[in-house]
Amino acid sequence: MNRKELNPEAGPEAAFGARLRSSREERGWKQEELGKRLGYSSTHVSAVETGRKISTLRFARSADAVFGTAGTENTFERQWREIRHGVLLEGFPEFLGYESRAVEIRLYEVGVIPGLLQTPEYATVVTESTVKRGTITADHARERIAVVSERQAALLRTPPPLVFVVLDESCLRRPIGGRALMEEQFTRLLEFAELPNTVLQVAPFDMGERRPLSLPVTVLTLPDRSIMSYSESAQRGHLERDNNSVVPMLTAYHQLQAGAHSQAASVAMIDQLRKGTS
């Protein structure tokens, strides 16, 4: 059998695979034996060792249990999380940590339904389109979809955060994945609007020059009542904590809410789109 030489310096995925192999060989185990202990096939173990597959959280935790590294400072799970953050836009993992603790979330999105409100099917289509363009791998796509699910689950904590969402009308008008998928997505938006801790509004096209924001932005209020904003470029995400920059952004957001449709009118628009009558 040909044994592929590994280069742990090639990247975090390669380092994970090389560590897995060395840990296995230190114990004199073949890939088949490690696979049995982990609950995976030897083929899967080989693919992770050589970097053909990205480890999952379950795989990393199983490795910690098998090799006795759970609870230590250098776990396989920790390495996995570093890999996972590598498939996300730079700056986004840091933002996720703040978002999960925020007591108020104010979100404005353009062109696409934001992740916090996406159905799994919508998230899958959007992410898989990125795979088809060759930007990310299929394994990376699965990790990104998992992040969407985890972000939404964080909204169910007790007490839940107040979530204010303003969607540019383009988010609703842009067809993603076909009619049936969009109907489900519209239903998800309507369900979101019914929650006691949410406000959902649509900024219509005819706001024109009255629209104070033209790019997506999120403003977070943390438990200590400090505020920060998050925005993205094509290359990275940017967290802003300086009140001299964040307060004007918050003011612009309030102006956007004032000029957007009310929640009742927004819900009516979304319901019409769901029924195909708009």
C-alpha cells in the first residue's frame, strides 16, 4: 500500500490529519482499528489523515475520546474549530461570539435573506452555488450550513435577544432555488415576525434616495449596553467598537426603520409574495 507523506505545515487541515496519523501510529493501530474505535470506516480515516476530507465536530470529539485528549488544552476539537473558522470570512468568527451574547440585534440585509432567517433549504442552495463557482469545497459548504443552524439556535436562548430585521425588497424579489423553496422561505419569515422578541420590516424599492443605508450592516447591543457594528467587504468582516462610528450607524438604522414599511405592511407584502399575488 502506498503511504502518502504528510506535510503538517501545509495548513490546519494537513496538521489535523498528520496529528491523527501520528497518534494512531504511536499506538500501533492500523486505520481499520482506529476506524472501529471512532465509529468510521478506514477509508474515512485515511481521507481525514491525508486532507481529502475535513473532520467534523463528531469525528474530532471521537478522536479526543479515543486518544484521551478530551479536556486538555490541545484537543482535536480545538483544532477542528480552527479549521472551521478558516472556511469563514476573516472577522466573522469573532462576530459570532458577540452575536451569541447580544441582548439586541439590529440587522439590515440587501439581496439575500440573512442567515439568521434562512431555511435549511435556502441556506443549502446559496452555499452550494458557491461550491459550483469553485470558491469553496463541498466540505466547507457543509460547515457553513452548520454555522447557520447554530446561529439560529442561539436565538432560542433564555432570555432571547430582541431582534430587529430590515430587509431590502431585493431580498424578497430575488428567486433562490425555485418557487417551492421560496414559498417555504416566505413562511419562515412570517413565522419569525410572529415571535414576541422580533420586529420584521421591508425597505421598499421606492424609498429611493431616502434610504440612509445602502450596504448590509448589523448593530449589536451587548449585556453591558455597549454597542458595536459589523459589516463585510468581499475579503473580510469588520467589527467596529468606536462609538464615534457606531452611534451614527445606529442613528441611520433608526432612520431606515422609520422609512421602511411597518411590520404589518411588511408581513402583508411577504404573504402576497408567498401566495404569488404580488
